[in-house]
Amino acid sequence: MRFSREEYLDLMTFQPPRRQMFVELFGPLVGLEEEWRAQGATEDEINLTAFDWDYVEVVRCGGVTGLRGGYEPVLLEDTAEYRIERDELGRTMKLPKGFATIALPLDFPVKDWDSWLKVKSWYEYSDERIDWQAVERAKAAQAQGALVVASIPGAFDTPRELMGDALACACYYEQPDLMMDILQTLSDTAFRVLEQISERLVIDQLSVHEDMAGKAGPLIGPRQVRKFIKPYFSRIWDMLSSRGTKIFDMDSDGNMMPVLDAFLECGLNSMHPMEPAAGMDIVEIRKKYGNRLAMRGGIDKHVLRSSKDAIRAELEYKLQPFMQQGGIAFGLDHRIPNGTPLENYRYYVKLGRELLGLPPLDGKSRGWRRMAF
């Protein structure tokens, strides 16, 4: 079912929900489609529309706040096993075929001040960052029920893309002025772009991608968040929220609990995908934070490869009545994993709809949009 902008905003800001939202955030991993076809899946099941997932139409605000410029990507090697190319940052990127969806960098462009200054202009403000025709299209789409989303570059994600994990983490201690300059550049550009756009258009959601944690926890602590990231995030959020923006959402896998309080201080009020395998238990998080944090996801994707009893136990726990008071779009915590039996997925959808009080699938309604934005 398609949610309107107003319905989605009401749900995710803890207004009494008209109905619960049951979503698929990311879709299948590479290779699952072939597995399901061998198990007799229809093409509508393969493309997920047969499951009539809930969604909201999303439109971008018309501004570019992150990388703009760089090198022309060049294919370096393409074999049956992998693909290697040089990307817009000049990094050598390797993508193993058949199971990976994201290429991994083998090198990085920034190591110190001199190398940062060579790429800094790609992140600085210019008037060309705003497409005013796209802004008007977003305004028209919003009037038809679409959610307007603005993205800002991640405060951890951008340095790690430029430097790699190890050097980015060391930079907070060994080159703090460099880290501050990177984040100030991101802040200045994002502020100038979104300040102008938000004068003509209400931005509904501010989004940031970080992916800064694993099962053991985040790669930086609350001290770094408060000192380096908070000035950037708070500056953008304070301006946008004063102009009607309702949601500030972060995308990060892994265990974010050690830094969650610090990010809430930055204005964050929504997060996905809430990975159970890393200790992100949405029930316990809701008990702790109440309506301070909306969530998307939170259902353990790995349980789908187990038994129907395990699926029922997971859903009865995560979809309990206490959790159905708004502020959550229920869904898997990331892509549907390979090895998920089609019959288990069908059972998951059917049972989830029952527990959420949604009507059974009628075989006619078709809906799915990627709900990670």
C-alpha cells in the first residue's frame, strides 16, 4: 500500500497511526532471485510486488550537498570473478561478482593536508549544486503526496571514503585540524544548499549515511561525535527543523548503542536498519528511548533461513502491541539473505500482516519501493 507523505510523517513522528507499516527496506541479495526461481517463484514474487509491501513515494529535494566533481571513472579490469575500476575519487575499486553489490576500495586519495587540498574543491559550495527545476518538480510531487528528502554527506562516512577506516579513525587524534576542516567544508556546503532550497520547499526528511559500526560497536565513540560531528549535524538540523523538517534519519548497520545518545543530541530522531545480530533490539530501544527515536527495519533477516517456529517467535516479539504505537516501519534489518526459502518468506509476509492487523494479500494489489532513503 502506498502511504501518503502526511500518513508517513504522522506515523514516524508518533502520531496515532492509521495503520501499521510493513516494509521491505533493501530487497534481495545477489543470487536469491535464481534460488527463488528454482523454487517456483512467480516474477511478481521475484520483484517483490506480489507481497504488496507498504511504501511512500520519495523525491529528492533538488540539491547536491556531497561530492560534486572528481575523476571520470575508468574500467581497469573485468573478469569472470571480479571487476576493477578507478572511481571518481581516484580510488581503485574491486567488485567480486556473484555475491557482492558494493565495490571495495584498494587505496584512498587523502592522507594529509596536502592530499585533502587536492580534492577539497569537489566538496565546496557552488551555485551549480542547486537544480531549481528539480526543486520545483519536488514541490509539485510533494503536493501529490511524495516525501521530500534531502541528504547530507556522512560526517564519518566521508572521511572514511577519503582515507579508509584506519586513517580516518587515527585522524581524530593525530590530525584533528584536518578532520575539522573536512567536516566544516561539508557543513558549509550543506548549509548553503539546503538553506536556499528550504526557503522555497519544505524538506520533510534529512538523511545521512554513516555505516560506522560493526557487531562490536562503532568505530568512534561519543566523545568524537560530540566534538567533531555535533557542530555539523546540529547546524543543519536546527536550520531545517525551524523550517518544518520533521525527520532526521541515519542509515548505519552494526551496534550503534554506545553512540546513540550522542547522536540524539545532534538532532537525530530516526534510524535504520536496526541490526539484531549486532545487538540492536528495537523492543529494548523503544523501552529506553520512547518517542525520541523512530525506526525502520529491526526484524532479524537471518531468522528467515531458520524454521517457521523461529519466524513466529521473532515476529511475535518485535510486532507485539507495545511496539504498534507509532514511530516504526517494521521490516527486515537489511537485504533478504541468500538461502532464504521462498516458502519461509511467504510465511513471514503472511504472519507479519496478521500480527499487524493488515488485510491478507488479495493477489491483485501490487506495491514495493525500496524504503532505505
